[in-house]
Amino acid sequence: MRPFLYNYLSARFSTVITTDAIKKKFKEKVILRPLPVVKSKVPQFIIYGILGVSLWTISITLSFNYQRLNSSTVQGSLFNVKHDSNSMELLGNNINFSSKYPWVSGSINNLKGIADIKYSIKGDKGKGIVRYHSVRNSKDGKWNNLEFSLTTEDGRTISLIN
């Protein structure tokens, strides 16, 4: 009977066992107190989930922008803008992206043959926005430039298609 009662009490209540050094006998003392209440961790898991999904979304968005930024389409269009006499006349020398971490909006899909991008640039004299839209002809595989323009801060737009 004692093991059942002992197991029952030790499972329900915390048990403190003390020793009496003089008599060298074990005395069992049961302190009746309720078990601690365990708080739910669901709100904590929800917060971690939201933070995790947000981190994934931000990192994927930044990696897609990095991929567009380093594509040959963006680099080639920036090269053409840098060396075009009309853009150098409007923006001055040292034409480059307008910020340290530029944002290229739009999409580049070489498999479908569509490139439609927009990004901002700056020079010594001012700033501007480059728009480039091109499609690939399915018959001969050549890219056809539909729009390649530079719009300055004051609203002047020039075409960069030769």
C-alpha cells in the first residue's frame, strides 16, 4: 500500500525528504502545494512564425533585386546610358546608380523573351530614371527594343534607342 500512496503523492505534490543526523533515520515529510501552472507557448510560437516568414520574405525580395541588378540587361543598359552623348549632356559625367543599394523594379525573363525594367541614376548635373522595355522575336531570336528612355528630374525625356 505504501508504494501506491507514495507514487500518488509524489506525482501530485512535490516531496521533500530530510535526514535526521542523530537518529540516522529517514523521515518523510510531504508538503502539500499545487503544481505550478504552465503557461501556453502558442503566442510565442506565433511571434516567431511571423518573424521567420518576414525574414524569409525580405531576404527573397532582396535576392531577386540583386539578381536583376547584376543581370547583363541592367549592366548593358547602364553602360549605354553612361556613354550616350545626350544623357551625358543632361546628367553630366560620372553617371551611375543613384544610391549605394539601388532598386531595379520590373522583371527580366530571358526564357520568355521579356525585359521590362526601371531604375534611377545620377550624374554630376542631376538625376534621372531609366526605363528599358524589350521583347525577343520568336522567329529570329533577336531582341527588339520597344522603349529605352531617360527621364530627368525636370521632366525632360530622351530616347536612347539608336
